[in-house]
Amino acid sequence: MAVQTTYDFDMMLSSAREAYGEELLAMAQEGEEFVFCYSDNVAESTKAGQMIKQFPDRCFNFGIAEPDEVGASAGLALSGLTVFSQVFGPFLPLRAADQIHTDIAYNDVKVRLIGTHSGVTAAGGPTHNDIADLALYRAIPNLTVCVPADAGQCKKIIRASMDYEGPMIIRIDRAGSPNVYADDNYEYEIGKAIETIAGDDVTIISTGSNIYECMMASKKLAEEGISAGVIDMHTIKPLDTDAIIKYANKTGNVVTVEDHSINGGLGGAVAETLCEAGFGGKFKRIGMPDVFSVLGSPDDIYHFYGMDRDGIYKTIKEML
Amino acid sequence: MATIDMNRVKELDDKCLKIRKDLLNFIYRIGMGHLGGELSIVEMAVALYYEYMNWDPKDVKNPDRDRFLLSKGHCSETLYTIFQDMGNYTMDYMVEHFETLDTAKFGMHSNRKYVPEIEISAGSLGHGLPIAVGYALGARYQKKNYRVIVMVGDGEFQEGTNWEALMAGGHYQLNNLVCILDKNKVQMTGHTRDVMNIDPVKDKVEAFGWNVIEVEDGNDVKQCLEALNKIPERDYAKRSKPTFIINNTVKGKGVDFMEDNYKWHGGGIAKEQLDEALADVEKNRMVR
């Protein structure tokens, strides 16, 4: 059964960043046992902020000290607890890389690291861009990496993570992204890609809030008789390689779209998969080129580097 | 404060000598190790495992056990040697399963999945203290009275994460947390004071909100026990300063040609060196 997306709706904004806090708060109120670690960037007004207020005994602020937070999260998990630990975008992979690798993945603890403000969504220039994280995470064994497409899916991931063994990363963008899914009535499974739009001419594989822009590009292409499928690759690791090969072979043309460097992220993972599978069709990566980003708002940066619907449309037109 | 039983101290002196000899033989047989630091921590490790800690080698996953986290994971062979002395392994088994690829159980750096007596997989420096802070917070949250004891090296103490964790330990007033600094004063390429001085470490750690206990001779098991006996009572509900023990030790302790010599930070040991080292530790043993 096809999933119900927002393809035919007016844009419905929601926030995955708000959703994770909302789901944690709900789970705490339901009596689920877990603790929450955070750094100095959870506003009191957010749902996560409300949880800290309502459940202060299980929430631990580590200030501006990401490696300590991630290490301590591992310690809390070793004491027998399920741990959610939030860190601001780039400072999770770039500052705490050794702790993610050694304390979390190698020690094999039940910590869910939530990186907010992913990609270029934080704004503020390259110091605040989180465009190298997927490349790092992909090379660390024993790490599951999920990127919610929208707020509803973020809640599904948070919920699913309670019964999921082993370490996890949940990569969330800043705020205010359009919903990809019209409702929650779809099956979500960590590691299983979702075909949000079926297509015959080209397959777009994307992750996170970029999926909405892919759907809008697909819509524009449909007006010209081009059938572009969109695959929600919400789990970067373990990667659903069967889905990649299946949908790539269906159309013979593949484009990847991600708010990450084109080196080493989703595009790289798909390229490796297709190359090893003997895929002979056309292939193109869309994402941040190998430069420090120009300065501007996230939407303007997306447009500048061809990562928005117009850019995706243009790339596919040139490709076919 | 518990009184120190001198007969027990003498037994532990004998134990330290045996652990030193077993360790030297182990390192000789496996051909690699970090003898300098592994010899410096013997007395404190013996004081912890054989006397102070609530820790049963036959029940190493007991939820109420005290946790000992070796942050200087390159000195794990001292712990393996203690576990074999306690009867959990034979020396032959450890040698036969040391870094033997997919049949390995023991490695130069500790792995908690392979060796269940080990609490944390460690090797990269500056990780133990942050993990211990989280562990102690978790114990308090779960209303558990076990202690979390982490041992760090003085060279390792140059890593910035230690100072982040000192801040957090003081901030959260983790009275169930104990950090032992194995201050053997030597790191891989020289004396710590020359490579990057950490002193005055007592003043610095006190300024972070910790209670500091200094052990004049950390290679005297009696002094180690006296320091451990000064740790506050077990009470998860109480918030007070965490404890920091500066354990002044000698790198390569007991072996004349290794003592205070950075060249014995890591490596193996030849047969003739082994014989000399075994004679040295016997000659240099604690006499009371």
C-alpha cells in the first residue's frame, strides 16, 4: 500500500526538533524509563525544555562540553539506563568523534545521540555547518544512523529506539520543515527505505527534510511527463541496499539529494552500492560541494548549490 | 574509619610481589605490554580488588558491585594478571587467547565485551573520567550505593576531557565518584613535568570542587588502603564533593632498570631482562 504523502497538499510546516522533545516528554509521562542529557542549547520554551522542567531528576545538563556529555552518556548507559543525549549539530561529530567511536559504539551502549541543526540548517556559516557527520558515522562500526524526514517520522524513530538494541544517532534539522507524510498511518522500520513516490524515469534517493524538496521537484517534472520516484532513505546505516538496487534498476537513472557534503554521505553510499551491483545507468549526487559554504539563510544556500526543488529539477532535466 | 590490620597488609604485600612476578612473566610470554605503568599501579589495584571494593570475582556482573574503570586502558595486563590470580583464568589461557585475531579474549587495550571483569573498553586516553561521571549519576538516579572508581594516568591527565569531567563531577556533587590519579610522573617520551606539566594538580582539582587526598607513596599498599578508607560513607542520597586521590607512584616500580625510565612505557621484555626483573622485584619488595 502506498504511503500518504503531502505531495498533493499545501505545505504543512512542522518541526522534527520540537517533535523529539514532544515524544520524550510523552514517553516520560507514560512512565517509560530513560534519562536525557543535553548541552547548553535546549530552550525552556521547547518540549524538551518542558521535559527538563517536569522531570529534573532524569535530565542532566553538561554545559558546553560535548565530549564530556557523550562520554557521560555512555557511563549512564553502562549503569543500566537508556539514554537520549542531545548535542548541537556539528559539535556532535566534530568535537565528540572519539567519544562516539569509543565510548558509544565500541563500548556498545544504549545511547541515542540526537544531533540537532543538521547540515546547513543552523545558518551561521561553516563553523555551524554539520556536513561531515554522515561520512564519519558511516565508517564507525556498530552505529545505527537515522534521519527523520519530518516531525511525525522523528517521533516514530524516537519510539522505535526504545526497543532497539545498540547505539544510535538521530540526525535532526533545525526547525520548520514541511511534512513529508500526511499522517502517521504507515509502517516505519529502522533500516527499511520507504517509496514515497513511485517513478518510472528517474529515482531520487534522499534523506531528512530534503525529501520534501525532492517531491516538489518530482511534481514539477510530472508536469512535463517525467516520472520521478522519491525514496525516503531515513536510515543511513544499516543501509537498505536492496531498495537502492531495486529502485535504481527500475528507472535506470539515479539522483541522490542530501544536506551533507557530497563526499562520503548518502550519495557516496548509494554510489558504492550501485557500482558494486553493476548498475550501468546514469548517476548524480546533489548536496554540498567540497567547499566551505557561502554565507546566507539555509533556503538561500540550498538554492545556491542546487539542492532545492529547482536545482533538483534542473539536474534531472540535464541528466535525462 | 576502618583500622588497618597489619597482618592483612603483609598478606597484601605478598600479593603485590606475586602480581608483579606474574605480570612480568605474562608480558614476557605475550611479547608486548606497558610495563612502566602496569608496575606503578600494582599496589592500588591490589588494595582495590583484594580489600577495598565490594567485588566478587565469581559474580562480576553483580548489580551492586563497586565499579573500577581503568581509563589508562593500556595497563590492562595488570588487571588480567589479578583476575588470573583470583582464579578466573589460567596464565596459559590468557597467553593462548592474547591478540589471536578471532579467537582473542585479551588485548593490549581492555575490552569489556571480551573480558567480563573489565568495566569499560578503553585505550584512547581521557575517556574514563567522563564515563565515570555518567556512571555515578546513573547510580545515584537508580538509588544504588555502589562506588564508581576510575583510575587515570598523569600523562593522560593532559587530555582536556578530564577537565570537562572534573567540572561536571564537582557541579553534580558526586560523592559516589572516586578518581585515582596514578602519578608515576613519566609518560611515553619523558617526564610529565617536561612534556606538559599538570602541576600543581592538587590545587587545580580542589578548585574544581573535589576533595583531594594525597598518597605520599602509592606503591605502599598500606598507604593506599589508608587513602581509600578516607572516602566518604556510601549514601546515594547525599551530595558532597567527589574524591580525588593523587597516588604518587614510580613508573616501572620494583625493577631497577625500568624505574622512572620513559623507555619502559611500552614494549616487550627479553629473557635475560625478565630474569633480572624477577630478581629485582624480589630484592625491592616491601619489608615492614
